[in-house]
Amino acid sequence: MKLAIAGLAVISLGFAAAPAWAQTAPPVRYDLSFENAVHHEARITVTYRDVGRAPVRFEMSRSSPGRYALHEFAKNVYSVSAVDGAGRPLTVERTDPSGWTVGGHDGTVSVTYTLYGDRADGTYAQIDAAHAHLNMPAALMWARGFDDRPVELTFHSPNPAWRVATQLAPTANPAVFTAPNLQYLMDSPTELSDHMVREWQVDDAGVPRTIRIALHHPGTAEQADIFAGRARKVVDQLIAVFGDVPDFDYGTYTFLADYLPQVSGDGMEHRNSTVISGSRSLADADYGQIGTLSHEFFHAWNVERLRPAELEPFDFTRANATPSLWFAEGFTNYYGPLAIRRAGLSTVDRFLAEIGGQANVIVNTPARGYGSPQEMSLRAPFVDAAASIDPTNPNIFTSYYTYGAALALTLDLTLRQRFDGLTLDDYMRQMWRTHGRTEKAYTPDDLRAGLAEVTGDPAFAQAFFNASIQRSEMPDLAPLLAQAGVVMKPRNPTGAWAGPARLQVADTVVRLAGATAPNTPLYLAGLDGGDEIVRLGDTAIDSQANWDDALKALKPGDTVAITYIQRGAERTAQLRLGTDPAFELVRIETTGGAATPAQLAFRNAWLGQEAAAAQP
């Protein structure tokens, strides 16, 4: 499919407009240059005028929209200086790790600093000879107390081939962009590079909205066309879920796609754009990047406009947490691959493998014994790319992405079973009508009320939230899946199972790579992560093959001696082997059975008509 090739005009405006008095205040001006890009440095100046005579506090953000942990961006800022409106040097006092105070000025303060950035993803900045990839909280210093002022940014490109891709509002000057306020500025990632652009329009009840891909990659124009063609199909399916296109500011939504060897894999949603990045080329990944694109575009509705109350407004100085990430991220994790399947870009089997893998994790994780989906959501600041030196118990947390995807699967199938003609799509549309289109932030109770409204059954909604959201019960998946002729097939029904343990082999030393899971055979026998396994029964264990062969000679229910070294002490215990609870989701046809016409009709209504994966 050939899509329009265009230069990247750019987009935006979006958070609530600044009050009238702020619009009359002089704009905050940023000037960004990249003369030392080869050494990952940018030189940035920010100027505030008419700020009175009191000392002004400048700071770097500690968190970023779309992230839930602290990232301490000030660590990459140095060589800070300041002048007043007359160009006189001012004293800059670093008052804390993330803040600088400037006094003695004449009402105008210009602060100049160097930014180091060498990680291109949704959170950080990367500056090199190929591009300047900027997440604004990681790049821009700001002054406290002036959040509502309009902003103007000027980019000085070191390469005449570089263009600017961003959701910031364009001006007549292609190097100058604006934002209405600090909130919008910090939500506007920007890419300066020699990138390809593909764009097309979607219809929003008679109003055209432009979807744009700014693709920075080493591949060909033809590969860009293929990727954009697949993206277009996925975008159409996601629009169909909600039956409405968000009112993108300036009518445009942009995918900032970076696929280069030095780039890190990520996806990060924003109001009118998203960063999608990775180190593999489109061809090497067989266009698998479409999965991240699908997930992130769903966020244009779910999270960016259909938004948890706890994230409004976003506070750049602390970790931002909400108990509703199971819905905001987890339901998005369900719809990402579902839209790809409905678009005909994957098979039913591939979709079942992906969603089945997530369901398997949640059904069998010990973490459900330690907390509900809401609890897992509130642990986000500890796990969302946060780094700590001390180890934590790996058994007490399971990802809200995975948890929410499994819940979305069960709720979708339950709605289809219990309520004639009703699906999870209807629930998403209900929440969109009441809290997304109106941009009225929701609470956990609003999510329950939305389910009650769309089903007309408050008791059902209350029971679901009580059991599966406030507690950690999972509905029985097997009968729900049977409606679609899908089977929960045991992965290893007859083999002896010691637990979901990975081995780490170095020469002839075999160790448990991680902590054992509660109530599994190895855990009950007293083994833990890091223990060296010496012998299982009569078999010396010095390789993965030895371990696998020793287990194959046993069966569930057998008890065998295991010898291991734990923190320098050799121990022996009795290991009672069990049956592996892991399962996979498969079509009944693959097990030798046959789907009934009713099951096939249900499956097609859920996943779309099965056909060979379409290739544009």
C-alpha cells in the first residue's frame, strides 16, 4: 500500500488551555543547540522574563508522563550558569540535587546548562551524530511557579538534513515550536533527525484527523510503506473499538518511531504522539514493531484522555501512582494484540499464544496471594524501570500489564457469555463516553459504575470488582474459552515438575537462577535462588541436560533426594515432585477435536474471521 510521503509539519495543543492572564505573560523561551552531539551533549538556555525580583528556583523533573517511578533527570545536567536581562552574570546556588536557585536578577533570568543524553527510549534523551531524541522532562529545566506560561522553543540543528518531529505546535519558522503551558511541554517528546514520514487521514464523523509516522530507520522507503500500511490497518481496528477518534490537537497524531542499533526498545504514550523505539530494523524484526505501535495508539484513548484521577495533573517532582493501572495499562495490553489479530496481521493461533501466555502467568503466579490488581498497580513506582541495589522478593509482585490483560480476557468472554450482544468493546465505549471524550478523570469506583451501567446489572459489576479487582480471584477460564472452541492445554501433563525454576550453568556448576516460588516442590524442600544443585537422586547434576534427564526418569508424586549447597553449606532434602500447572491456549481443532458452528461464530465475532495473515 502506498501512503503519502510528506514533510513533517507538526502538531499540538492539548492540556487545558492556560488562563487568560497567563496568555498575556511573556513566554518562556528555550534555545537548544547540539554542536557537540557526537559526544552526546546539548547546550540549552531557558529564559524567564517579568518574574519579579524574588529568587527563582529552577529544577529538573524527577518523573515523566507515562512513567511511574523516579528517574532523577538532574544527574545528566551540569555546567549551569545564569545571566539577567542585561547579560550580567548571576550567582547560581544548587539548593538540592534537582534544584538551582538564582537571585539578584532584574526580573529576567536566563539559565544555560549542558545536557548529556545517550539513551533513546520513551524516558530519556539521546544526542549523537544520527539524531537528537528528547523526552522533555529528561531535557528541559523549568522554573517553579510559572507553569501556566506559554512556551516557545527554538531548535538549532547541527545537520541541515535534520527535521523536527513533535506534537508541539509549529510556527512559520520550521525551527520554532510552541506549547501552551508546562504540562503540555513536558508531554511532548521531540525527534530531530533525517527521518521518513508517512501519513494518512481517518474520518471522525466527517472531520478528518491525520495520522503520521516519523520513521527514523536505516531501511528503505518500501519498508516504510509496508510498516505504514500495517499501521493503518491496526489504527482502523482500534478506532472501531471506541467508535470515535480522539480530537487530536491540530487534528494530528504522530508516531515517533526510532529503529536504530543504538536505540533502546520502548513505547511511551503522549497526548497526541507516542515514542516507539528499538534496536532492530523493520526487516530484521519482520515488522514486529507493530505490536508496540498498536499498544501505544490504544493509549490515545485509554490513559491520555480516559485518565485515572490520580495522574491529573501530573507532578514532575514525585512518583505518580494510581490503583487503576490494571485498566490503564493492562486492558491496553489486551487490545494491542487483539487489534492486530482483527486487522488480519496475525493468526488466531498467534493471538492465543500471546494472550494465553499472559493468562498462564496470572493463573499460576504466587503473587496473587500477596495482592490484588489494585495493589500491583500501586507498586508501579518500585518496578517501572526503577533501580535498587537491594533484592526484593520476586514472588510478591506480578505486572499490572499482564494482570490487566488476563482480566480483560476473562471480562470480555464473560460479557459475551452473560449479556446478549455485549462485549468488552462496549464497556470501553461506555467509559470513553463518560470519562474519555469529556476528559473527566475517573476513580476506581467510576470503573465499577461504568460496568454496571453498560451491563444494566450493578450486582454483577459489584461482584466482579469485589472478587477480581479489590481481591485477587480469577474466574474459571476453561468454560469461558470453550465458547470459542479454545482449550486450556497442559504444557507438560505427565512429566515430573520441580517448580518454575530456571537454572544457571557455569562450567559444571548448576545453580537456581532465581528465587523458588511458594508451595512449589523446590520451595517446600527448602531450596532458594543461588543454591547450587549437586545431585538429584543418583544423578550428579553438572549441566542442564543432566537435570532434564533426571526429571524425565521421574513422574508426578515421586519423592527423591536432592543434594544442594546453600550459602556454603551442603544440605540434602526430600523433593516431592508435582504436576506442572502451566497451560497454553489452543484451538480445539489442534487437539483432534472439532469446533461447533456456534463456537466458530463466537470465535469469529471475538477475534475476526480466520484467514492467512495479510501482508500489504
